Amino acid sequence: MHSKTSELLRKKSKPYLEPNMKTLAHIINNRLTTTNMKQILILPVIIWNKNRFLKWSDFKKKIYPKDKASAISAIGFESEPIIEHIKTGTKFTFKIKDMQLHAIFIPNLSGVIKNLNEKNMALLLKHEQGHFDLAEEITRKARIKANNRFKNRFMSVKGKNQKTAEKNATYRTTTIRKNINYKLQKDLNNQETKYDDKTKHGLSKTNQQKYNKRFKKLRS
């Protein structure tokens, strides 16, 4: 998962230290966050939808005026292989029927400082939506590749009975899922850096509009 900051209308932006990608990927894979040594909370997510745009009310995390950014968007991916178990004689195999991939936004890890006027808040929200749209672009390309590679593919599994065979199949698909998520996140990190550099975190109206036009195609 990637927590991305935007500094719309801040001409002297300060460097932002990225969170550890492996740690954030773990949160995405498990939808968990530790609140103390004994507690965990399941984090709700918003799945990208062409008819659903981000609203400021989706940004649940509290951030403070001293923070380096006006907004923080926590964006990542979920993958879920749909598998079918098959038994032939005494041997077990499984088939990946589909590889579902989704771009997601995590409200509880996203926040905004509402210290701009109405017009600039609208521009900032549009820029933040762009980060989410980038993730959807990447997801669509990855979904095609993943299904070409894995869909309807038969895999042998270890196990002397159905229970152990299913456990092994789950382990193998989990490994596939985590590898896909990690590659998606790495690609998103690179794409978001380019997005922020070219749009100057939303300050460059011309370049932001070019991206907006590009993202509009996702909804056609």
C-alpha cells in the first residue's frame, strides 16, 4: 500500500518520507492495522468504481496543520484468485478460474487538512482522485496479464487428503497474490512520482488537465 501526499498550492514543498513499502503491503494483504500489541482492526476499503468519485468525507484519518501535506491518500491493491479443487484418482490439483484484481482506497489511513478555499479544495480532491485513477489504470493492465498467465491453469498440490491439498493450494495462491500485489504497488509508486512531478502536486493546471482527460477514458 502506498500513502501518497499532495501539496496543492504549496510552492515550497518539503520532502516527504515514504512509509516502508513491505509494512504497508502487509496492511493491504491483511486489511489490518495494529492499535496496540493485543488489538487489530479490520480496515474498510473503497474499491475503484467508474461511477463513484472520492469525497472529502472518505478521508477519515486526522492530520494536523504542522504536517507536510494538505492531503494523504492511502491507495493500494487487492487480488483474489478464484480456485476450483479437482481430484483425479488419488491425486489433487486445483485450477485458477479467475484472478480478480482491484484498486482500493483506504479511508482510515487517508486524511486532509481543510485549510484551503472551496475552489482549491475542489482542485485538490481532483488531484487525489487522480492517484486512485492511476491505480485503476495499472490494475486493468495487470488483470489482463494475470489472467493470461493463470486463468484456467491447472496446478498440482501436495497432500494425502483433500484438507491438506486445499491448504497447500491456499498457500500457493497466497504466494501468487502477494507477488502480484507487490509488483502492482511498486509500479504505482513509480507512476505516482511521475504524476506528482508533472502536475507539481496539482499546481500545474495544464498538466493536471492532461491527466484528467486521460483518466476520463477509464469511465467511457
